[in-house]
Amino acid sequence: MKIPPSMNLKSSGSYCLTCGQAAVSWRYDSGRKVALCTNCGILSERALVIDSALSCWIDKDGEYWHETAGVFVLDNEQRCLFFERTAFPPGLTIPAGHIEEEEAPCDAATRELHEETGLTGTILQFIARQAIAGDGCRRGSDAHVWHIFSLSRSATTVRLGPEGTSPAWLTLAEALTQPLTLATRRLINDHAPSILAQNRTAMP
């Protein structure tokens, strides 16, 4: 998403993508997180969210970028944990979320892993850093720099947060036959050998 140079990223607010007013409130509708504009009444899966707490920037072409950390959780059978998103973008994803300003990517990955699945893991293995254009999120960015990690542990029951449902343990090949988010599919296609190479003896 292109943002006018005049917009100040430090001026926090949620702006409607239809009328442009900072009049958006978030709620769940039929199990999905949506943005309701109290000015024009439009219900949308996205809004332009300016949040000074996030690691974000506008590049020279006006593209609005976010920074994201994600974790491929693998078990002894080379299966990975995926779940269905209840917020935009729809599709299966890995535990992941936005990096906060001045937060280390590994710390963000550990935090998001716990928030979204209830799992903890202090030994995350770094896999790659990758910029993905066209990767939209509910906060209005269409470009993200991903920092991806892996964690080996036994398959276990997870406790998903409000933005996830239907957890599944799938091999990467099985996952590629499913409706993945754009970023998740790109990361698997580009880094599958490295993801699987990180799968050491599973943690209890």
C-alpha cells in the first residue's frame, strides 16, 4: 500500500480504507476479525493502522513496510505446526506477528509463538530474513520483511489465541497442497531445505 509522504507514521490511528477517516474499531464478525468504520459504516477485513510501537517505515516509492517474525515448529516426524487465521489475510499460517520498535526479531518470534499457541521455546534457530512484496496484512501494509526461525519439539496440543483456529501438524509437502497465506507459501518454497535441516532432536 502506498502512503502519502505527508502522513506521519508516529501519529497513531486506524484509518478507514474507504473514507480515509481515523474512525475504525475492531471486532469479531462470524469468527473473523474485521474493521468497522463509524464514519462511513463500511465493514472491512483491513484498515490502515499507524502504530508507533511497530517496526515500520515508508520506502522511497511510498510503500508501507512492516517487519514480521515467524516460527516453523517441527516435530520428530518432520511435520510443522500450522493454523487457520481468523484475521486478514485468510489461509493457513505459522505462528508469526509484527515486530515492535526496537524489539529483536528472536524476541518477537518467541513472544508471538507464546501468544498465538501457548508454546514456549528459548532455543530458536534462525533460518532467514526475507522481504516479501505483495504480502498484505490487516493493518494496511502490503509489504513485509520476514525473520523466520525454527523450533524442534514433540507434537503437542496447542492453545491458540483469538487470531487462530484449527491447528494441524503437516509436512511441508502436505502444507503446499493447502490454502496457505502468500507469505507462508513463499517462505516454504524458498527455504524448505533450511527449515528441515534445523529439525534436531525434538524437545519434550
